[in-house]
Amino acid sequence: AGPKLDFVGASETIITVSFNPLNSHDQYVLQWKEYHQKWETDGQSKKMNSTEMTKTGNGKIQTNIEGLNPGATYTVRLRVLAEESSSEAGKASPELIIDTEAVSCTPKPSCIIL
């Protein structure tokens, strides 16, 4: 199986996830879609090279998915980009189902109506 994807946090338009990179692979693809959409037609993705990314203190890589819709449910997964001959190639992590925050005036103090 691919590396396990961990949920870090979500705001109105950003989801943050992290994972422990595999020693055997540097290239990963983070994929996401709205829950009701299909991976084949609506899935979006970004490639990541673990050797070029900043790691947290415990060696994890943390990354953001940006430009999302507020108050929506997303499915997120991680795939290993590997040589076709590799047994890890193309295997996806277990999918995370994450809700973005709805736009509202509570409880953020930055949204005060005078």
C-alpha cells in the first residue's frame, strides 16, 4: 500500500494533510475531488517530490490543497509515482473524507460586525 495520508486541518478553502514519505520513493501525487464527483473525470492533483519539500520535526511532509469550495465535502488520497515495474506504483493511500468550513461570521474574531 502507499503511504498513509493524515488529516491536519481545514479552513473554508484549504485542506492541509501530511504523510510520511517512503524511503523507496520520492515522487507522489496528491489527488482530490468533491465527494460526489468521479476520480476519472473530476479529480484534481498535484505532484510532489519529497526530497524538495520541507519536512516537519517528525519527518512528515505537510502540504495544502488550496482553492476549494467552502462548506463542501472532499475526498483526498495520495499515490506513489513509481516505475511501472515497482510493486508500489500507482497504489493509492486510504481515502480521507474531509469537510471544508462553511463561510460564517462565527467563531472567528476577525469577522466582527460593528
